[in-house]
Amino acid sequence: MENLHPYDATNSKNPWLITHNRNELIEKDNEKLTAEYIWNKKGKERESLVDWVFNYYRKNGFPKIEMTNEALFENFDKIKKVDASKIESNNEISNSSSTGINIIKHFNNELFYKAKKDYSRSVYEVFNNDELFLKVLKNRMGYKTSKEDGTERPYVFGINDKMIIQGCISSGIASTVSQFKPVVAKYIYQKYTKKNDKILDYSAGWGARLLGALSLDLEYYGIDPLTSNNLNEMLLFFKGKGKIIKGMSEEINTYEDIPKVDFIFSSPPYFNMEIYNDDDTQSYNKFKDFNDWLNNYWNKTVINCLNKLNEKKYFSLCIVEKYFKYNLKDEMLKICYNNGLKLIETLPLKTSKSHLSSKRTSKEYMKKNDVIYILQK
């Protein structure tokens, strides 16, 4: 039976039909795989198309979300130009800005998508699992949700590399880890540093705080056992000052090439809340017990950092209040206080997405338990 209504932007609420870049879509027999093209394939034709897309990605491998040099500089310029002061209101910080996130994904790419929340699957794992990947494709291509008579308007998406990755997440099969926002980092730096200050980031992560520092021409020193090579490429590309050290923040020899600094700021790992890879360098692999992690990761990290911090300067961290049975905020701050730090300011983050549950609210911000704590030596 023919579709009663053609599937196009005139009769669908699906924004993908209007907003996506068709130049990025993959092609089959010189036909771009638009949402309309997929919708108009019925029955066995659509089954065959799903199989074709599956084999296309098995041949080409995991998608690479890459930007041109021009696009990288354009995105970086947006971070430099944004008025970060506007994200703060009533002693809360808006955590919704996506400015610079594409740069983070470009430099970390596959490494980022191998990371996951605890007890879940990563995008990379889902992509490489034939059964799960087929579920993702059917979810994106309207295979299970549509009626072939055209009486339902399913969410069918054009297929490109970005949609494959997004589909793994949106279908609920894969998870990704949290991303700190470059604009939030810029705001914190603007508030607590001045020209020519040196920054230390003891858990450099995906590079958001590096981008914030680069946007202000601050000298940045980061530590990370996983992403150091990627972040040094980012630092070099944007002609920044400083260095990212491949090492572990709890080990004192990691700090040998780091000078005295004026501001320390990071978002440390929250015990075993997120899994970045299976290396022994990762804190959740080294310290299976929470108290062991507190004493031998967090306490040693704080001590090592304070040895590099100038007097009367600031040590700061972004943490969640509680994760399962672990009182992260109370226990981590207690160690900070025991090492002589005094709390100066508390800045809660507000967002439309929960750091812990990934659930969104509809329309309004949701106050959360992600908080930035500023302490002074």
C-alpha cells in the first residue's frame, strides 16, 4: 500500500528534516540517505536498506567526528568572544552552553566514545556489537516505530556519522560521560585569576578547562594519564602556553615539570561513577575501596597540588554531593579542610540534564547537586 502522505517537512514535527546538513549524509547509489528517502522505502526495501547501512559502517569503521582547521578556529573564537559573566545569576552558574564541545570531540574523538557511566555500555561498545548496532539503526530509520501505510509520523533520521553516534545514545542503548563546559571554566578563571597567572588542572579530562584557559591566554598545566597526548595537540594547535603531563595526580613525581601556580581547578573522578578505560592508571581500577580511594588518590592529590600552589591562592573542584552510598562532597571537602584549605565560595551548577541520571526536564532548568567549591590556601 502506498504512503497516504509523503514524509517531508510539511507534515512532520521532526526537526531533523529541516536543520541537518544534508552534505554530511552518506550515499547509496548516488542517493543521499535523507529521512524522506528512508521513509519512502517500505517493507523489505527498508529492511534491505538497514542491512546496507550496517555493512557500510562495518566496512568504514567507527565514525570520526572531525572538523576542518577553519571550523576549529571559528569555534575557538566563539569561546574567546562569549561573555562568560552572563552565565552566573543569583550565585548559580548556568551549565547549558555547548560552545567548544565540538572541539573537545574533535581532539578526543574515539577515546571519548569509549568512556561510559558505570554499569552501562559505551557508544564504542554498542557500535561494535552487531545485535545492538542493528537496534540503533532500526531506531533511527523508523523500522520498528512506523506503520507502512503512512498514517503515523515516526522520527526517521537522515544517516550520517553524527547520527550514528547520537543514535547509540538517544536509543537508550549507550551512555556517555559528563563533559565540563569551556564557558564555565572561562567564567571561573575570569573571576579568580589575573593576567599571566599559571593554572594547574590535576584531572585534565577532555580539555574543557584547557579551552577556557586558552581563551584567556593563561598558562595551563594539566595532568591526565589518558588524554594528555590529545590535549597537548589541542594546546599546540591553538598556540597555548603550558603543558599537559601524562601521569597520575596522586604520584608526586608527576609534578616535577610543573612550576608554582596561582590557581588550581579541576573536576576530579568521582570514585567509580564513570569509566574512561580499563587501564591500571585509572583511579577506579587502582582503588577498589572508597576509603582507599579517598586516602590514596584524593588526599595525596590534594597534598601534591598544594605543594605547587602559591600562598593565599585558590584550590577549587567541581563535585557531586552524593553518588549512591558515597558522600563525595562531605568526604572530599573534609580532606581539603584537613590540609589547611578554607572554603571561600560555593557555586552550584544548574542544568537541564542531570549529571547522574542524564534525564532532562521539559523547558525549565533543574537545580542539581553539581557544585563548584572555591577554597583558599
